[in-house]
Amino acid sequence: MQTSNLPPFVGSRPSTPSAVSSDRSRRIVHSAEQTLFLQRFQTLLSKRQQHVGNLRPDDWRMRLIDKALYSTYLDCLQLDVRDEVREILRRCRVEKSV
């Protein structure tokens, strides 16, 4: 799986959640399940951005992506990675404005 487009906190990590401090920044370690859902959220958000200009909002494919994105968002909230999801959304907005 390619992770170059993912934020720095998304990637393969040990299965034990904990915070690890480095000399320059604080790096958060996620469980495998948290990482999976953060990557899924990022992938779905990328798919939505890819198709938003080509498909009408009421197209069944856009609705399917939106429903999957919302469901994954709720899963991320339940897994207590709300701040990470907000960061993904913030980066998405910044990329769109550039």
C-alpha cells in the first residue's frame, strides 16, 4: 500500500496505542485498527475529490462515496482518532485552496 499521500501520523504502527516524543515533534502511535480506518478515510476522501468535478452530487456513485466516507468518519470517532480526522480534513481544504 502506498502511503506517500497520507499525513505523517498515518502509517504502519505497533498495535499498542501510546504517545512517543521525538526531539522535534510529538508522534502519535496508533493501533492497527485506528491506522486502517484513518487510511480508509483518507482514501475515500481522495476518491471524492477525484470525482467531485466529473459527477453530479446526486449521482449514485457520489452518494455511495459520501455514505462510505461518513460511515468511516463515525468509525474513526468511535476509535478515538477525532483529531487525526480533523487534520486530514484541514489538509484537504488547504490543498484545494492552493
